[in-house]
Amino acid sequence: MRSFFLKISEKSCPSRIDLETLERLEDKTAVIVGSFDGYHLGHQFLIRRLKERAKERNLRTIAVTFCPHPLKVLAPKVNLCELTDMEEKQELLGEEGIDYLCFIRFDREFSRIPAREFLEEILFRRIGCRYLLVGYDWRFGYRREGEIELAREVGRRVGFEVEPVEPFTLNGHVVSSTLIRRLLSEGRIEEAETFLGRRYWVSRKVVKGEGRGSRIGFPTANLKGTENLCLKEGVYAVRVDGRYVGVANYGRRPTFGGTKKVLEVHISNFSGDLRGRKIKVEFLKFLREERKFSSVEDLKRQIRRDIQLALEVSSSLAE
């Protein structure tokens, strides 16, 4: 999969991914547009449909997404938590075998692009759209003025097809990022996994912490950029890099008077310096809520119980 930024303005999209910036694609494409946050079973269903239609029409496949999430710009007071960052999104979509992943910087300037201009200039002329797959209630363009009938009208005139798709449902629920955010924020990890079609995980860089974990005998890896995860604050059984069992705490560390949320992971039976490395943390089960302990000794006793429980959870899942 080739990933790139589409150049809309002189501003670059803030990212840790070193991607090229393109003015346009030369290929003719089958296009899907969305946030793809979390990349769940609904997204996977749409991508499979896109690949089928592209093969029938001899087109290349492309997923068009935005950074940051549009709601971060249009409704900042909502304080939306995102299920995946840009690198995680790139990894998940890359596993599906699509040809291109296009990131567009979403800012106030871009949000004012009229719906017709988005269809004609960006999708058709610059990305080469000849087939467009959309959700049944897709809205786009300035003030969400665009809808499916407008897309069909423009498509007939300039030369691309539009196919709407009904929502993907499972167990009586429409599978959506909103649903998964709610489940994770309530600590319902196993239910979220059902709708994701995989375990929920994050892959972030380990940064230097305050060293408190090491001082009390339980060193932790502090993960960068985790202050706004879609997780209930508390303690989790986790698996790290697919082979280590661990205990993760997501929250403010009230025993030590912390104020900023952070994800920190104690990896069982591991020694070494992980700082500067990126690790993948899979969430297996919510164990308990975060709480303030009256003493460090009480905290240490609880951590030992958490580790034992995490080992039991991991063992039961491996059977």
C-alpha cells in the first residue's frame, strides 16, 4: 500500500509518519472516503466491497481519510477520543491489501470546500475517481451540504459511478466507531473486540517517565500520546508485542497525585530499556478501576494481585 498526503494547502499534516505529498494520482481509482477510526468490522465490510468493485472495473483502490478527525476541528468542545492514530490506521488499512491510502489535512479552510468542488476537483480530477462507494447516509462538503443524489448527479456529468451501501450490523447493532468508543469507555473490552473483529490495541513510543514504578519494584513503560485514549480509566490485563503478558494502568495515578492521563505498562518477566521503541499493547480484559491507595505498600500488594490475574486471563485465552 502506498500512503501519501494530498496537497490541498501549504500546511502539512502533523504526523510522525514521513509520507510524500502528492498533487494528484495518475491511476483511475475506486474510492471510499471516511475517518476509518478503529478500523472495525463495518470498515472491513466496505473495503471488501470496494476491492470487489475495483477488480470488476480494472481500477486501483484508494481509501481517503483525514487528519485530524473532522470533529476535532468542527466541534472541538466534544473532545473526541480517537481509537487509532495515523500510524495505527496506516497499519490496519495496509493489511487489507488496498493500493493507496490518502491523508487530507482537515482544517477550517478545507472544511469550507463546497460539496461539488470536493467531488469534481479532489475526488475526480486529483484522485482519479471512477467509482465511489459511500454509506447510505453520507454527507460531505461545506456545512454537510452534499449528499448521495448530488454525488450521483456530479458523477453522471463528469464520469464516475456512485454506489451507496447499507450499514453493517452484528448482533442487532450497527457497527460503528461511536459504538466501539462507548464500549471501551465503559471497560467492556471483550464486547468491543466482537465489533472490531480483533483485539483493541495501540502501538506507541515508550518515553521517559518519572521512575516511580522502578523505585517500588514494578518498572513501567510510559507510552507517548495516550492522554486521550477511548478507554475507561483503570487497570487492564494486556499482551505486549504479541508475546509478553502485562498489566496496564490508564489514568492519572492518584496515589502519586498525578493529573494527566497516561498509559503505563508493567511487562511481566521482562528486563531491558524500552525507551524510544514503539510497542504494541493489546487489551485483554478490564481488571479494576483506578483508585488511590493509602500507602505504597498497599499499592504494591494490589499490583502483585493484578499481575497474577493478568497471567490467569492470558493463560485462559491461550487455551
